[in-house]
Amino acid sequence: MSNTRRSPNPYRSKPVNASRGKGIKKHESKWAYLFISPFFVMFLIFGLAPVIFSTYIAFFNWDPLGDAIFIGFDNFTFLMTDDRFWLATGNTFSIWLFSTIPQMILAIFLASILRNPRLKAPTFWRTLLLIPNITSVLAVAIVFGQLFGRDFGMFNIIIGAFGYPHIDFVAETIPGHIAIATMITWRWVGYNALIFLAAMLAIPNELYESAELDGATKWQTFRYVTLPGLRNTITFVVVVGTIGGLQVFAEPLTLSGNFNGGDSRQFSTLTLFLFEQMFLEQKYGYAAAVGIAITVIVLIISLINFLITRRIASEDSK
């Protein structure tokens, strides 16, 4: 038997030192914390810190150039009895009602058209739908403000051509809310249509083929196949639209021309009311209380969204 010593295989992988592997992982984790740190730094400076500071000054009669007098819950007590706050809340939800429901119906309709496999140049049409969303909101408000003009606006010219009197979209409450809702719908309908399109593309084609074999009409296919597959997406769009509706600012400001929301405050929304208290009346503590109230409303809506989504998920699992 030969006692020849075997030469080491140069292609054989060498065992990794356990301590060295731990050191590499520890080194990599440090770099990971470094790369994700900008988000947390920005969040702390521009997200968490303003919330904490706003909550703090809401309990004071705050004067940035003078003394801060602690008044406890007086700002919140006055908020609950302030008719201007409740009027702004009603205006905000009225504009939301006129914008969200038509916007959602139109977005689903556009998504159904874009889902058609026989549609030519689908990328072009999808890109075209996003153009209103990337347009400056101030430019949109100015253009639509001219379209809704009382004497020479295009909509009033069309109304006058049918023999009806002109509508003053600035002075009247409901027509003004419809005008603002039209601006919001034009700006966001394409964005929501693409969200619905993504949800529609996730619905299995086998369901549509089965419906076609069963002789279902297009409306029956849409009602019994498409809509059930869009339930979670509809809930998401409604909640996100509601949160965005609570932040409506540029459209009513441009149409009314001031932070008061018009002569009779018919355009006063929650965000306009907050800016009015801060910059016009310089009630910083009260404005902070209004901001907290808006946050509470958003949290309540998010909770309702969570409960509805969980119920839908439990029904689907049965």
C-alpha cells in the first residue's frame, strides 16, 4: 500500500471561519443602518417633530414673539363649539361627496376600457391619464376658475345656450362645491383608473372565459366578476380619497380668493380654516388644535377602513 501523500485539491472550497462570517454580517448590518438612516432622519425632523410640537402648543395660548400661556383644553373646548369649524367640516365632506363617487365610477369605467386586449397603444393611453395628476394644482385651479366664470365661463355659456340662467359658481355654495369637485376629479381620475386597472389585470382570465361560455352579458360579467374582484381596491381608493379630501386647499383658495373661503365661508375647508387661524388671526395654539382634530378624523377613517377590509377578508375566506 502506497504511503503517498495526496496533494490538496485547489478547486475545493475552503471552510468559512465562523467568527469571520459573524464579523462580515455585523459589518454589513452597520452599512444597512447607514443607508436607511436618511429616511428616519427626515421623518423625525419633518414628520414626528412637527406633530409633537403642534400637540404641545395646542395646550397654550401661543405667541411666538411673546409669552406662552398654558390654557389646558380650552382650545379643544372652543373648537367643539366653533360654528366655523363645523361649517368647514361640512364643506369638506360635501366636496368629498361630489368628487369621490363620480371620480370612482369614471375611474372604473376608464380602467375597463384600458383592460380591453384589443385596445391599440395601451401605454400611450395610460400615460395620457397621468398628465392631469402631474399638472400643477394651482394651474388647474386657475384654468377651471376661468371655465366656471359667471359671465364668460365656458360652462355658463353652454348653460345659457339651452336657455337657462347663468350660475354664479363663486357666490353659491352647492355649485361652488361641484366646481371644486370637478377640478379634483379631473386631476385624480386617471391616477385612480390606473389603480383599478392593476386590480383588474390581477383577476384571472379564466373567470371571464367561464362567464363568456355561460352566455353572460358584458354588464353581468362586470357585476359578478369584475366588481367582486375590486372590493378591496374600492375600499382603498375611497379611504385614500377621503384622506386627500380632508387636505383640499389650493382649489377652494383659488376659487374664493382668500383664506376665509368666500363672503359666506361657502368654500372654507378644514385646511383653509387652519391656515386662517394661523396666518390671519395668528391663533397658533387654536390652529394646532384644528390640526389635531384633522388627524383624529383621519385616524377614525383609517380605523373604519381597517374594520371594513378585515370583514371583507373574513367573508372571502369562508
